[in-house]
Amino acid sequence: MRFINDAVEFVMGFIIPVGALAAVILVLLNFYGQYQCENYKTITGKNTKYARFDICYIETETGFQRWDEYKARSVASEGLKHE
């Protein structure tokens, strides 16, 4: 019986607060990712969509492409621009 009481005390005292903190952090990071996606749309004028808890997608001629892949492909094809 003491083992069960210790296990319940551990879950209530440690696991639940850590899980709640992790959930709050994930939600905040999701809002930040959504903000970045909208900001990219505002700056470039390219159509974007944000998949919750995933990543920003940029519309290309062939459909939507992940932002990181789009960025890598555009740098590879156009090169870094220096002014």
C-alpha cells in the first residue's frame, strides 16, 4: 500500500506539473511558428499556410512546399545575394 501512495504522490507532485509545463511551452512555440509563417507571407507576398505543430508551407508552382526545403532550394538555385 505504501508503494501505491508513493507512486501517486510522485505522479501528482512531479509528472503532472512537468507535463503541464511542457504543454504550455508547446502551445507557445506553436503560436510563434504561426506568427513567423504569417510574417513571411507579409514580407514576401507569397501565399503560406501553417500546419499546427508542424511547419510553415510556401505555395510554389507545383503546390505547397515545406518552408525549410523551399529556403534551401531557393538558396541553391539563386545563391546568396550580396548587395
